[in-house]
Amino acid sequence: MATKSRSLPTGRFRCFPSFRPSAKASASNAAAMKTIAQWLPLAALLGLASCETTVDIPAPEHTPRLALSYVLSNQQPDSLYWQTYPHRLLTVSVSQSNFNTKPVRQPVNAVVELLDANGQVVEQFRGRYRYYNPTTQDSLDAYYVPRNGFAGQPGQRYTLRATLPGLETAESTMALPAPATISEASFVRRTTDQGEYAFAGRLTVNVPDNGATADYYLATARVLDANGRFWGPLGPDYRDEDENDSGVDVERFRLSASYNSRPEVYADLNVNGRTIVLGQNVQGYFTGGYNPTNPGIPAPAFVEVTISTITREAYDFYQSVQRYEESYGNPFAEPAPLASNVQKGYGLFGGATDVMYRIPIE
């Protein structure tokens, strides 16, 4: 996890002598003097803009710390799991000053452990690099994969602890939330599809909310074939995004694209204790890959919806990421710091409890 570098503006002023038309100007020069007078305000502005005075502002001191991002769930992670929930991968980086424009350091040699409420290590992680530069052998985009495939239990507390030589140990503790309930879900396929590689339809999911607790939700979906194998992701149909746009930006319960590193999160603040309805036009794309035993493209058979209850810390973090990205580059925006629940470090250790609902595609 890293912050974008933003440099402070430097004041530069170069002063020019002012001038004004002479009172003894002849009548034949009156028109010229009028033109000069009209341009005087602009000339003054240009003169101020070209002034030069450099002010050196000392950079604030920065202590490098570990920056973590990881979301534990009640699912046992496998390759399909990470394909569906890429934003839950463990990433480790080292923080740096806002004035440092070098690439963020992403080490693969950090020691990261997951501990249960009794202090027992239940998961360890192995650092990897996602991409390589074949020319320089430089590595980019480090992340960590679990060694044991541990799945958390709702209601239990867990601690994520990370160490790296030369830096303070960073850690965070959270409890997995209770699972949601899906009372009803449906998918209505459109009569006009987009060929064998894609299809579209209307997804509706009803989630009765617990009025006794404050809950935070996230919805994702994927498509399976008749044998239960992954057919492709299911995400929002952006072609219809503005069909019923009233111009008012109201937080709604929406489906997150599975490939999105910044998921759409939802709080029950306005519907606490009532049924939350997700109703959205969606699209599915075939990405199941080539099967030599069956080279044809299988038909999509099921839509599998996942409703995740997430921790308050995860909700706050994703909301702050959205505010940060929307304010970047806007000189009039208010400060948008990233939320963090990591002690002696930065970032997120969140939890998600997943409930699945499988809908046959008619």
C-alpha cells in the first residue's frame, strides 16, 4: 500500500517597472494610448506571474513503517478464490515520504503470521512477485500467498503480525463478523444476448438486515458451468449505468466487479433492520480458459452470488480509498487521508464472512 507523491507549489515572482501614458500625448496618439490602457490590467497580471522568488520548504521527517493490506474470510483460499477476490490478497510495502518520488518498496522477505485469539500461529505467508522485467530482472507488485489455506471462523478474533529487519513490528486485530442471510435471489436473462462469450441480465438479491447490529456489506458474483466449474466473472452492466440516473449520488447496495481492487461497500445506516435489495443490470464474460477435452465453450449454467459482511475497519478503509482517489489532483479538495487499523504501521487488516447463493440460468 502506498501514497501518491504530491509536491508543494513554489512561489516565483519577478517584478517589472510599471508604466502609464503621458499626459502630453498628442491627439493623433489617442487611439494607441487607449489600446495600451485596455491591456494594462493583463500586463500587470503577466508581470506578477513572471516574478521569481524561490522559497525552500523543509520536508517533514518521515519514519518508514510497514504498510499492510489483507482481508481474511471464512472461505478456504484457492486459485479461484483469489481470482474472485483480488482485493483480499496480502500485500506488504514500506511507507515513504510524500516528497519521495521513487517507486514504493515492496519486499518479499517480510515475516507475516496470522494468530488466533490464543496467540497460536494459524497461518503463515510466502512472498511472491507478480510480474518481472526480463531485461533488468527488476520485480514489481509484490504480494503474499498463504501457506496453509486457513479459513477464519465468524465471531473469532485474529491478529495479523508482520516484521521486517530495520522496521517496527506492525500488527492489527479484528473479529470476523456474523454471516448475512439471503432470503431470495433471482436472475432474469435478457432475450438479446451477445454471443457465446458473453450474456446479460437482471440480478436481484434480498438481504434481511439485523436491526440489532451495525452491518457492512459487499456483493460479488461469478458464473459457473453445468459441472460447477468457473465460467467467468459477473459484474455491473455499465452500458445501462445512466438509464435511471437522477443526478443525485446516493449510496446504494451494488454489485462489485470481481476484478475491482476497490470494491463497492455498503452500510445499513439507512435501512437498519429492514430488507436490503440489490437490483442491478449485470454482464457475464467467459474467461474459463481452453479445455482440450472439450474445446467448445460451455454454456453458462449458474450465477453464484456472494454476500459478504465485512468489518467496520474494511468499510472505512475502502471508503477512504475512494475519497483519496477522487480528490487526487484537485487543488480545492479537502485532505483525504487513508483510514488505517494497523498499529505501528499503516493499512488494513479486515475481515469478510461470505454467504453464497446459486441461481440457475434459465
